Amino acid sequence: MEHHRDPRNRRWNGRWYDLKKRIAEEGWVPSVLRDFQHAAQPCLNIKRPVGLHENKPPTSEWGELRFDEIARFEIKYLERHNEDLVVPDEDLYAVFRLLDNHFTTAAGMLSDLGVSYFTTPTCYPERETDGGEQYRDSSEPFLLFIELFNRIVALDAKRALAHAMLWDEGNEYFFRKLKLYALSKPDLFDANDAAEIISTFDQTAFWDNEVVRELLFALVDRWDEFTDDSKEVIAERILAGPDKMDHQSEDDYPAFRDQIAASYGRYLQLNGCDLPDASATRLAEIIAGIQNWHDGWATSTVILSGVHTSWVGTDETPDAVLDLPVNEVITKAKEDLKRDFGSFTERRPFTGLVRANPRKALCALTIAGKTGDFPLAFWSAIINELPSDIAPRLRRVFLHRVARLPHPIVVELRHTLARWLEQNLVDLLEFDDDLGWTVFDHVVDGTLSGGADAAASGRGEVRMGGEVIERSRRTYGHAIDGPLGMCAEALFHAVPGEKQEAGSLVPDHIKARLERLFAAPGEGSDHAVSTATRKLNWLMYIDPDWTQERLIPLLAYDHPASEPAWNGLLYSGRVPRLPLAKVIKPLMLDLFPWIEEFSWDRDLSRVAAQWLGFMRVFHPDDPADLPRPR
């Protein structure tokens, strides 16, 4: 209701430009301040939900509904349109006070919406950063507020202190960070008063990762002013570590707690803060118990990773390994593979060697393989970059080497090998049919040896605002990034003939391999099924008997593979031709609301509705006609 009542959401909001004109002509007179107050007032912005909820009405009980099932709510305020706001010293406090009140309002709105992930810019944009920070439009009010606060500290410290004292560190959205920033300023707070305030923060506020920079910078900046008692209290608080989070097990928590505590404590030491003797000894014991500890973990705690303006490139010049003895190539290439810290060039001499001297590159990998060394980066390079014009004998040797890779190595390279087969299986079979199928079967065998995890798609989670958006993985969208989905696609490419004729049939050796993929563990089977059903129109044309016997039953709603089967079919986007429409007509009649149960990566219910409409309107006399509604 707040959104709809606000006139700014019903028409284009040009109020800012009118306000700028008034400020230039009249200055910050009381009526202009009131106009600014209204223009900068936070308001709710509503956008359509993401994914299936964009077109599907909510189905949960009212009390169980999440906001994101109905709409995406965001806070919109102080849209300056990249223009400066000039505030003279005499009007500074009035403008600052209005913005302070607006942050309180915005925090309340965020709390009402249940927003758990909300970021604001750092209060120290020039300190310990790796690259420049990119700000969103929503960051403008916060950056302006810090700028005005710094000016008030210099002009009227008592007023700045009065505001800072009222800022509640329990407010996670704005004021926790601002409170810590204010505590770092000697003009506002006595050092030991600051230490006492920080030590009273509850665990949630003290260990909030969003304010770690402000917390540690405040401690470092004031440490020398703290009394020994204040130092001891802060040090003990840090070494006690954060509380256990709900999702952590009792076994995992101690290691997590010690690593966080050690990072905070060691950062203080590295920045000249002498811990009390007992705390320093305890910190040393904690660090000694952390495997592979290095001080970079401490310094990275506050590093703000931003954007560098340089290009990250690769240097694939093979000079470093081109003239080496073949048994030294892999060792030297490994040394040069890593990019130096701060460098924007990654050296890949082995990739250059594959192109310049593929025989030597293959020999180097063969020698390394005899000792059980199969460097994945270099095998990926030779699989992807081997020139197409090499001698037939060398190509044959390469294929034999691939066909003999140990299964654990195939598991590690499964996505690379599957993508390579998808793109090159036809050429391999034309080169040597038996050897090509041997390579294909070895890749499939190796992938299946890794179990359900190895068959999983390479597509990761979808996140919004730090929260995972639940999506089904039994889809064609995941199949195209899954090793067995790519292998299934390669099999369809290998069906002989430039253009298959009606009834030309899929060869038995390809169908046998497809059916093996259908029986794969985990989501690998789903990926093979959705890849096959995406081609149902074509398969009904060239091999109708096998298709009706083996694939059409997968579409039955009670079949375990019905979800990926329908997803693949609908993903094709092609209206079923008459042979296919005739056999799936009984199922199409009950497609809704069954299809709406799934959280797919694409909204395919719209495709299904279009198919039903097309079949009913444009083919009313076909055997696949749907009955007229009563």
C-alpha cells in the first residue's frame, strides 16, 4: 500500500531537478529544506519476482508466503542522477539531520521486508583496498552522509558526538558501521570510552563481517591510547571468537572460531598493536593449531577487493619450454603457470608449446604420465588447443593417450572431455571409427566411475541478495553444462547422414549408448533424457518405433523421469508435429497444473500454453486436435 500511495511511483519523478533549480535560486531556505525532505524520503520500489514466480501466482498458504513470491521490494531514495549537492556550512547541520532521519526510516522499511543481506559502502574508501570500489546508485545517500558527517566533525564536534551517541549498533543496515566509524575519531570520543562501547557490542554486532573494516580500523587507530585494562578486555573478546552459527556442526565450529579469532588478533599485531602477554601467548597457540596458516589470512580480513582498470591477459609464448629437454618441460611449465600477485598477465607456455610443437607437448605429458603425474591444466590445453592439421600418426597417438587416461583423471577432466566430444566426435569417427568410439566409451566409463557427483552439471547456484534461489537441476539448461548431457548431444551429432530421411533409423550402437546414459546415476540420467526429448519431433520422423517404445513413456506423469523429459521437450520450443502430437495428445490434456509444480530455470509453462492454443486453433481437424472446451 505504501508503494501505491506514493505519487513518485505513479509518474516520472523530476522533483530532483526542480529542487536543484530552487537551491540555486533561493538557497537552503526553510521551504527548500522541506522540499528536500520530501524528495529524499525513502520509498518502496516494486519489481516483478524472479523466475517462475514472475508468471505463476503464489500457491503457498498465506501465512507461509515469502515476499519474493509476490514481488521484489527495494528501497529507493535520494536519486541525485549523478549530480552534485552543494551544501554551505551554515546549512550543513539541517541537511545532515534530515538524512539521519531518512536512514532511520529506511532501516525500518528494510526490517519490515525482512531483508537479511544489505551492503553499504566502506567508510574508508582509500584505505587498504585492492582496486577501486564500484558503487551502485543506492550507495549515493550513504556516501553523501559520510561526507557531511566529516564536515560536521570539523565544524561542530559536539553536534556530531550527539548524533553518534544515538546511533544504535544493533541497526545492521546503516548505523552499526557509522557508529564504529565515529568511535575511531579522537575529536569525538575518548579512546577508553570508545573501547568500552566496542566491548559492549553483542556477538552479532561485534563479529558482523559487513563492518569488519570499520571495527579493526577503529581498534588500530586508537590502540596506543587504550589503557592496559581496555586492551586486555578487547583482546580477550577477540580471542574468544564468534558464536556457533545455526548451520555449523559441533565438529566444524572450533576450527571456524579459531581462524576468525586468529585473523582479527593477528591483524592487530601486524599493524603495531601490542597485545597483553597472556593474549599474545594464547594467539600464538591458536595460530599454531591452524593448518597451513599464513598472515595473508589476517590482512585479507580488511582488504576491500575492488575493480582494477587493467586488462587481465595471457602470455602463451612457448619460449620458456620450447628448447628444453622433453623430460623438463612439465616441471618448468608448472613454475610459469601461476600469475604473480599484482600481475595482469598469466603465463601459459605449455599452451603455446601445444600449438608450436604438439609432438613435444604430447611426449612431455606421456613421460609425466609414466610417473603418475597428469597435470590437469596441461591436459586441458592439449585437448582444447591441439592443431587440426597435425599428422594422422600423431593424432592417432593422441587419441590412444586419451583412451588410456586413468578414470580418476577423466573424472577431473570430464567437462573438458565431454565438451570436446560434443564438438569433435563426428570428426573422430570419420578419422577412425573404432578408435573414436573407444575414446567416447572411455570418457563415459570414467565419468560414471565418479558416481552421481561426477555426472552433475557445471552450472552453479543462482543467488539474489546473498540468498540461494531454489531451482530444479533436472532441466535441459543444466544438461548443456553437464558431462553426460554433452555426451548425449555428441551421440545425436554422430547419427550418420547429412540429412536423415523418414524411417532411416538411429543406429543400434548409438541407441545402446544413449540408453546407457539414461541409466546413469544422479542428475546425469536427467540430462541425457532432456537432451533426447528435446529432439522428439525429429526422432519420431526418423525412428518412430524406438521413440514410441523408449522415449514417449518417459513423458507419463508418474514416470520418475517425467520432469526432465517434459523440460527437454518444451525447451525445444517447437510445436509438436502431427506424428508426435498424436501420441502425446492424452498427456497434453492434463499438462496443467502438473507443469506448474516445478521450479525450472526457464518459465516453460508459457510454451506449453502456446502449444495447446496452436493445436486447438490452427489444426482443429487433425487427429491431434484437442476437444473443444465445454
